[in-house]
Amino acid sequence: MCNRYRFLVAAALPFCIFLGIARPAQELPAQLSDETFWNLVTDFSEDGGYFVSDNFVSNERLFQHVLSDLQQDREPGGAYLGVGPDQNFTYIVALKPKIAFIVDIRRQNMIQHLMYKALFELSADRAEFLSRLFSLAEPPDLSKDASVTALFDAFRQIPPDRNAFHENLRAIKDRLINDHGFKLTMEDENNLEYVFNAFYIGGPKLAYSRTNPFGIMPSYEELMTEVDNNGENRSYLATEENFAAMREFQANNLLVPLVGDFAGPSAIPSVGAYLKERNTAVTAFYTSNVEQYLFRSGDSWRRFYGNVSTLPIESRSVFIRSVVRNRSGEFSPIPLIRPGFSRLETTLSPIAELMAAFQAELIHSYNDIVYPNYIDAVKD
């Protein structure tokens, strides 16, 4: 790294840290009340927007491959930001943050996270969780220590039960509306039924959307039984311990789903202000491939990085990003797998470095953040 680039990063970090964690502030609580949780959801959220897919589950088969690097020499704590559905749970279990915010332009995603919240709270273990999620009877005599593969194998021959679907849907609504007091609109309740019905119909084979031609997209089961780059399964369903950690996190109201555009005016800045007031820096921000779409939409990417600049960060704060590379290792501007392109690859990128380059006006295209050409641009 050249001297000028080192200077840019060094100059950016104290500014972020001063704004984020240097001044006296409130402590981040170990648990949020239902009222506080719902106020954060409603006050920080923006109007919902449109996306081309339902995105019921991730399409990033290799999302666990960064977990070893993500955890290396990193203490639990801080804040986690993310987008999309339940792949965030695996990152949260690995990082052990104090709080997490999921920001997604689709209100349906917020509702799906509330569905998951209720299911975690209603389920004592992994088997009950999957039974409720897919409206399947629990397999008999399943060991608590069963591998995640054995867990799904045990459910394989069990047909979905429509009566169980209606009972579970009522239990989810009762948990959210009556127990927690969350004020869901009629449209929210309809979206909840729509999402839950997709899991009933698709079962463990449910993928990114209802249609999955040629099985290109990984299913929920495939994602949960995938492994990291060392061959170890690290998903939130890998062990009862992982499940219990995520269940407790949800029960403490620490995963806050928001409706918001990455380039929007209030969601991310509101999170930034909240964290700064509580001396809490962002450990990781999982962006998937959202940045790719922002670079296709005028100056949306500039507004997004402007929003990121409001977040308190540390030297080791990272973006977790999904990119498409072809078999030669070259970047592709196509967001979905196509013939000739092997896979979506998950990468880590230091937030402070990218923000320093952005502030120095060295970012001009999506290619610049996938392959940091701005480093070459500042070499003496």
C-alpha cells in the first residue's frame, strides 16, 4: 500500500472513531423492550420499495467460506448490519454482536424476519423450529446431537400438514401481535401469510424464489448443510448451541429488521446515530451484491457510501460482499449465475479503506470496489 493511501486510511479512522465511540454515551442494553424494539423498527424504517425477486432464501451457496477470516482475532461485541433473509443469522452466531440491524428495501423482508423471530421464540430446539417453519411433523427419536444433515434427512419423508400450517400461522401472529404488541397492518399480515405459505409449499427445497429452473439456486436445506472453507458446517442450524445462541438473540429483541434503501435518506443514518450514542462500532456490514445495483442507478452508490460514512467503525470493520466471478477469476457485472460463470463468491473488504478511497474521489465504478484499482491510482 502506498504512503498516500496509508495516509488516507489513517486520516479517516480517527474521524470515524471520534464520532462513533470517543464521547460519553449511553450503554447498549443487553435486551430491548418490545416497545423500544418496535419503535426502532417503525422510526428508522423508510417506505418500502420494489425488488425483482422474493428472496425467500439466499442464492449465495458459499456464504460460510469467509467465517474463519471473519472471526480471526475478533472479540465478540459491536454491531452487525446486513441485508436479506436468514444468512444473516449464521454471521450473527459467528460474530456475537451486541445488536444487529437488517436493512432491506422490501417490507416483505422485514415481515419475514418477524416470522423468523416468532418461530425462534416458539421453538425449543432445531427440530421444533424446522417442524414449525415448514409445517411438518417432528421426526421421532431424533438426537439433540444430530448433525444438520441428519436433521434434514429425518424430515425428508414427512409430508407437509395444512392443518399444522394454519396452527403455526396463528401462533406466529399471536406471538407478534398479542405477546409482543407489534402493530402489524392488514397488508403486513397478508405478506406474513404469503411468505409462510411459500415455506409450506417449497419445504426444505425452497430456494431464492418460488421458481428455480434447473435447480440453479441453492435450497434452504443446501444452504444449511453447506460448509466453510475448512469443510466445517457453521450454519445457525449446525448445532443446538448455534440455534440456542440465535434464539436468545431474537428473544432479547436484538435483531432489528428495518425497511430501507441503502441509498435512502434515513434508515442507515438513523442506525449510525443510534450506535454513536451508545459507543458501539460496526463490526461487519453484509451487503450481499446490493452495491452492484446501486452503481447501475445514477449516483445511488454515492449516497450509500455517504450513509456508510455516518456509521461508527473501527480499523477491522468489514464489508461482507457477494461477487460473481467467471472461471478465470474475472469479475462479472451479471448478478446471477449464468453459463460460463461458476459461482457467487463471498469476500471481505475493510470499510475504512474503501471509505478513505471514496472520500478521496477514487471510486468511480463497481469494478473499483471488487478489484481496488484505486490503490494503483494513488501510487507514487
